[in-house]
Amino acid sequence: MKMDTSLPPASECAGEEKRVGTRTVFVGNHPVPETEAYIAQRFCDNRIVSSKYTLWNFLPKNLFEQFRRIANFYFLIIFLVQVTVDTPTSPVTSGLPLFFVITVTAIKQGYEDWLRHRADNEVNKSTVYIIENAKRVRKESEKIKVGDIVEVQADETFPCDLILLSSCTSDGTCYVTTASLDGESNCKTHYAVRDTIAESIDTLRAAIECEQPQPDLYKFVGRINIYSNGLEPVARSLGPENLLLKGATLKNTKKIYGVAVYTGMETKMALNYQGKSQKRSAVEKSINAFLIVYLFILLTKAAVCTTLKYVWQSNPNNDEPWYNQKTQKERETLKVLKMFTDFLSFMVLFNFIIPVSMYVTVEMQKFLGSFFISWDKDFYDEEIHEGALVNTSDLNEELGQVDYVFTDKTGTLTENSMEFIECCIDGHKYRGAAQEAEGLSETDGPLTYFDKADKNREELFLRALCLCHTVETKTNDVVDAATESTELTYISSSPDEIALVKGAKKYGFTFVGNQNGQMKVENQRKEIEVYELLHTLNFDSVRRRMSVIVKNQAGDIILFCKGADSAVFPRVQNHEIELTKAHVERNAMDGYRTLCVAFKEIAPDDYERINRQLIEAKMALQDREEKMERVFDDIETNMNLIGATAVEDRLQDQAAETIEALHAAGLKVWVLTGDKMETAKSTCYACRLFQTNTELLELTTKTIEESERKEDRLHELLIEYRKKLLHDFPKSTRSLKKAWTEHQEYGLIIDGSTLSLILNSSQDSGSHNYKSIFLQICMKCTAVLCCRMAPLQKAQIVRMVKNLKGSPITLSIGDGANDVSMILESHVGIGIKGKEGRQAARNSDYSVPKFKHLKKLLLAHGHLYYVRIAHLVQYFFYKNLCFILPQFLYQFFCGFSQQPLYDAAYLTMYNICFTSLPILAYSLLEQHINIDTLTSDPRLYMKISGNAMLQLGPFLYWTFLAAFEGTVFFFGTYFLFQTSSLEENAKVYGNWTFGTIVFTVLVFTVTLKLALDTRFWTWINHFVIWGSLAFYVFFSFFWGGIIWPFLKQQRMYFVFAQMLSSVSTWLAIILLIFISLFPEILLIVLKNVKRRSARNPNLELPMLLSYKHIDSGYS
């Protein structure tokens, strides 16, 4: 907590700053002096509304949203055509399936919204206590107003966003957990404004100026003006440490009081309700492409039939046969209008080629299928007691199509569990200590052979480690009853800081704690040193350093700074760098994380100026961060280097094996990290991203600074590397993969500053096109390491690869807030539930506990999800083409009269009941290859890459298969009808019997086709496949066995029973089913023969080779 020694009045702090985009809140809604300058503002109430619908707008709003989907709108048009135009089929045939789809979706969305309404009411009607006119008033949460003073007790959830005014603790602190907001379960400390702690809540007169509501949970800018006894108001800055967020919970603190600044839908929690931008999978794009193709087929069929109808009717005998004379109105109708209505009628007749129920089935498959990831016990982590989490189910199949993996290093490839290994003080290397009392001990090494560093410098270094941080302490229960000694636990969002504080403790300097801005340190002599914390210059990913300004007991003011070498070395005296720089580089090559430590003494006069600048920047409501950064930059100059630290971050369990598996699966892995190059390179070797024989190509500041003109040197290197790679590698992708295994492997290393040079130069039309050459180099490298990357640069790299020719599928995985930008940018974002908070997990599409889980997530789950849904999509179009093709062929034998082949009940029930459940079960349960085989043989992943099962080849295969089977259904039945073999006992079969036989063969064939494709049988598959066939037979008997009074014609009465009473019909149906499936059966036999005769057992993929539709995509 910062402690400001002196503060100017509020009016002076505000200056001439414009209050643009700010709000003013009066504490307790009490007027304060000099408020006439403020414009009255209206704020929303504290009701939370997460629901989408109300009782009155549900029907129109839901229907509008559903009919925005192209397929639903198409079927609505078809239904309206059937209602308004004389069509061959009843409006029920298209209206009922559409009604079913719309109703199921509406019920699902309505139920989900009802749950949101119920949850909202629980929150809005909960009881809270408000302080009004010195009384404790009980209210419902939804009645809280901005400015109300709210009382919150231990383990209660904050009802709105509050500024902490006072706490039951003496120092005005409280502990909060934000697990419901960002998943972080550790307690965070929040601070009350010092001047409001002593004030009585009843008599407090203050006004808060703060920014307008915005969704960032970790940012808040404001100031409070406190009025007391007619004196000039005092202003204090407000930041995130003073803000208590709605949804967070008060812990380890009996009671707090806070003033409401954001309520209801303006709280940060409510503003985070809005989802991330919608990502579309490659499968969804393929579905839309297939729909266009089938829509073209539909229009073509309708046009052909319309044309042939009028060609056929050009013969007068065909135009008006004696049994079907035209009415006078029909004769007077314009021929063009009649042709148009006929065209629409044919469209209605063939409209079932577009699968209306496919979207519902796909949604159900994605929703239900996502639970398999959450339920997978292999993803459960004993350390955090959590498993995988699916934040969106829309991208399940995309996990099986990844081309590029972009991964963070710290906390993703490594454990982010830091251990202090060694340090360097004034160029002297220290590692380990024989005894705590002896303090630091020097080790022999190549860096220097001079005497140890001065004792005072050693202690100064350790004090810097104990003071320059944001670590908090927690005292555990009594450890030793005899001495009543206690054990300190260190808490921080940064594992590095905890490691450094523990390292200092190991060498005799113990950070005891920070109370009321007084930092206490126990030195090697067991004496307590007290330092007043004046200011904290917080760490950020741009500055890459943090500092504190403290005052010791002697009154000396000192700045301690620690940060990355690239951020500290330019700010210290140059003659001090070389020895420490050599130490840092050596540690980085060993894979350690390094930080440099510096200090400077500040004269009292200089501190007065610095303090004034800091306060002015912290009081700013507009552009506070930019102003603070400028002041920090000015303060952290001309420092004295003390030394450097080395912290080990161990590689995560199975990280190397996972990288190897991803490479074997044909994926390109890029590491994007903010670490220095040497540390990142060492980690890449350890995790086998780089092999020992990998030739590394460097595009770093070090390599391009060899020349005076950086751009010229960069251009030379780019051209040189491109020539080398183009010479060694063939052009084709297949040959490229072969070259990786047979020839020299190349890896690329680039840093942030060089990347900026490449990207900025490529925007200048007069300069070399570095970006294009750079991408050509990257495509030829087996692995790429990008170090010293800022968060936005990570996103730039992902975007650059996304926009490559062919639109490769990208996946980003990380664990920290600095990884969020690349996670959101990539096609699939994976968050690690790490030790640096849960921002990455919150913003990801999927979250897993460890990097090793990525292997199974992609190679097993991703593979299966893609195969399942690709088969589902192809199967839907296949079975609908089988359904409609006999209808089309029938028109050639009925004078193109638009006579339907199937009964209206069959038209309605085909997609809804007879064929829907088997494919849904298949798309959820199918495992054409065992999961263990998928994870143990990553090469199988390459078999489905590039959207292999939904390319033109497989699509044509399914289309021709459907055309063949549809032709067999119709002409096979037609041929049998030409003979007397089906006629028994003088029975004569009509057109409805003909259509029923065709439909029966159709239902059995498409269902048995799915049975042939099934490799993983469960009781569910058996139940839905055989149950669907049994239901069809039962329904047909039932539908044709009763005279239905609401039907004008009883054309199906006793048709099915009479049909099956003929043995010849039974045999004909079985024969046609066998002929239809014979090519499939033959292919299966040939595949099995090929599998058994495979020469190389290591390349034998038995289940995959027998899975013909995959083969058709890539063999």
C-alpha cells in the first residue's frame, strides 16, 4: 500500500482537467460544498438482468432470431408457398418439421432464459444493509442506488461495485476472493482510503470522481475529495486496490463499509456478460458451401421438371386428357405465371433435399459432445483439483483441424513454480549457503576471481529483494509451542516475487510484513528494520520492471528497482554492467529466469518534486496510465546496478513429449514469450522444440546491430535465409514434410524489436517487403521461437499466420493475462489454469490444467469430434438426396404432374423420427480408432488435416453414392412392378404401394448404411438403430391400419399391411437393400484385405484404413 506524505487540495489536483467520460458520486448521497460545478447524473438501479427475453417479447424476438438462419428462413418461404400456391404436397409436410425445429430450439432457449431469470431474482431480491441517516436499513439488493453506503459482512458477496471506505481492521484492509469473476481462489488484499478510515461513516462528506463503467476487471481510475470541518477538501487517488467488485466475496474480515459507484448492469461483472466475438469453424463453412450446392441442385431439378412438363404438354393429347380437363380459369391464366407457379410447386416437391433438422442435430451434437471433455478423468489435476472446462462448444471439431500451435513459455511449457538458484552481486557469483547465519557464500566460477563483494553491498542487495515487491504475508498457526514461533506464508500474484523473497530469507533477510505502509525486515542479526513505503511503481508488461520508493529509519529515501536486463541496463551507469551482463547471459543459457536489481538514493528536494509528479499523475482521471508511465520513466534513471538473480522455472511434466507428439502430428509449434532469448532458447531445447541437429536462424537485435543501417542488414539476412531454405527444401508440401525428416532441420529465432521493424517496414510502400520474405522463411522452418514479445505482438503474429494463403487453423495456449490477446485472436484459444490468475482461462474457448493435456485434447478428442461431425454432415446430405432422387425420377413417369411419390406422413416423419436418432448417437459415441491408439500414434492426426472429410472428393463420393442408391430404390422397384412377381391372390398394387416400397427400402438402407459405418458399438447405438427401424414398421402399420377422420383421402389405409402380406415383396425389399449396400460391403472387404496384407506393421492403421470415407479424402 502506498503512503503519500503530503497531498494538495482537491481543487489543485484537478487543475484544468476536463471531466470527459467521468461520473461524480456523493458518498451517502449527502450534498457536499462546492457541488454546483457538477452536472447531475442519473444512474441505473442495481437490478441485474442477464436474461434475454421477457414474457411479452419471447415469441416475436425468438422467432426473429431463429428465422435469421438461412435454412429456417428457406423452409418458412417453402411453407408460405405451399399455403398460397396450389402445390402437390400439404403445407403440413414442410410446416411440421419446421415447427418441430423451431419449437425444440425455442424450448431450449426459453428454458435457459428461465434459469437466468431465476438466478437474477435470487440476486436482486437478496437482503443487504444500507447506512441511511445514521441508521442501519434493510433493503433488497435491487434497490441499492449509486452513492449508498453498504455494509458487507464476512463470507457475503458484494452486491455492487463498491469503493472501500472502512474495515473492521485497524489498517483499513480487507481480504477478497474473486473466484466467481476470474477463477482465482487466493485472497487479495484491498485498501480503504486512509482519510476515510478514521472518519465516522455517518458524518463522512465526500465526493468521488471516477471513470464511466468499463468491463476490465483489473483497471479502475478515480479520486475522492474528502470535506472536513469547513477546511479545504483533500483529494486521494483511487485505483483497483480500492474497488470491491460485485460477485467477489469478503473473506477473513468481519465487516466492511463501502460506497456504491457502479450498480446493476453497469457493474464490471455485468459488463463482462457479453461474450467474445463469434468464431466459426471450418465445418460450419463447409456446411454453408454444401447448402449452396444442394440449393443449386434443387433449383436445377425444379427447372428441368418445369421445362419438361411443358415440352410434354406441347402434345395436345397430353395437355388435356379426357380424364383431367382444365377449368376456364386455368385456360385464361398467363402461361408465364403458370410456369412460375409450376416451378414453385416443383421446388416444394423437392425441398426436402435441404436437411431442415441438420442444424438442430449439429447443435445437440456439439452441446452434448462437449461434456466428454469435461468428464475426461485424464484432464483432472490433483494439484488444483480441477479438470478441463469447455467455454464454447462451437469449436469442438476445430480441435481436429489445427495447423499451427502458438504457445507461451512461462507457466505453459514451464511450471511457473519458481526457485531461487543463485545471484550475482557486483559481478560476484553466489550460490547456496552453508548456514543461514553465514549468509551468502561465493562459488568458484569463470566470471571473476576477485574477492567477495563488500558486506554492505550484499546486505543492500538482500534488502532490495525484501522491499522491492508486492508480496503480502500471512501468519499461520503456532508451529513451535515452546517458543511460540510462527510461520510466514507469502502471497503474491507473481511466483517470481515469492521466489526472490524466499531466497532472501534463505540468506538471513526475512520480509516480515507490511502494515499501514510500514515494511518490516528482519536482518541476519535478527534485528527488525522498518521502512516507510512511500510509493510503488507497479510492474507492467511494457516497462518490464517495477520499483518502490522507501524511507529508512535514518530518514534516507531510496528507490529500489528490479526488472528484465533489457529494461534495467539502459537506466544504470554503463561501467557497472559488463560483469553482471556476463552472469545474466550465462544463467539465461542455462534456462534460468533472470532479473536485474538496481537502486538510487533520492535527495529530499528531488523527492518533493517526484512526489508531486506522482500524485498529479495518480489523481488524473483522463489518461492516467500514460501520465504515470511518463513519470515512472523519468524517475527510474541514473540508477546504480547492484546485481542480478537467477530463478529456475522447471519444465512441466510431459511438456517435451507433448511437443514431440504435436510435431509428429504435422503441427507447427511456435513459442511466443516475453523472456530473453537465451532463456527461451534453452527451454526450447529442453522441451525438444529445437533438436540438437537443428540449425538456428536468428533475426534478433544482436544480429542486425552488426551493421550501422539496421534495415539493410535485416534485408540481407532475410534474403540469405530465404535462399538457404529454398535451396534445401522442395516446393511441394508433401516433399517439405519428407525433407524435415530426411534433411537438415531449421529453426527461427526472432525478437520483439526485430519483429516491429519487419511489420513497420512492410507498411511502407517504398521499402523492402520484409513481411512477405519473413513469412516464407517461417513456413520452411520446423519451429519458430519469438522472444521479448509484448502481448500485442503475440496477437500480431497469430493474425499474420491466420491470413496466410489457405487460411491455416491456429491455436494459442497460455496461462497469463499477457496471453489473452493471442488467445482471442486465434481460431481456437486454450487457457491454462495457471498461477498467474485466470484471465487466460476466462477468455479462452477451452481451459485445461496443464500443457500436457493439449496432446489428448487435439489428437484424441479433436480427431474424434471432427470425424463424427464431418460424417454427420455428409450423412445428412446423403440421406436427403437418397430421399428426393426417387421423387425426381418419378416425375418422368407421371407426366411431370407434381404427383408425390411418398405419403405426406412419410415426408414429414423422415427427418424428424425415422433417421435422426441413429446419426445423433453415432456423432456422439463413434470411435473409429481407439483413443489410446490416437494418442500413441500422432500421425493419424494428419489423415484428417485440411478438412479432409469435407473436401470435394468425399463430397462427390457421398453424392454419387446417394445417386446410385436412389436410382436403385426407384428403378429396382419399377422393374419388379413390370413383372407379376409382386402380385399375389389377384391383388393389384397402386402408386402408393409403389412409393411405400421405395420408402421402406430407403429407410432400411440409409439406417443400415450407418450401421456398416459404425466401428464402436454401444447399447445406445443398438437401441437407436434397431429401434428406429422397428418404430418405422410400427408407425406404418399404425398409420395405415386406422381410418383417420381428419384426412380427406384414406389413400394409405391398409397399404403397408397388404404390401408385407406378400412374400415376394419381402424378398424384393431385401434384394434391393442388398444391391444398394453391395458397393459399401465390397469396399469394406477390400479394405480389410488391404489392411491384413500391409507389409510394415508400424504403419498399419487398421481402423482408419477400414474407414473408407476418411480414405476418400486423402488417399
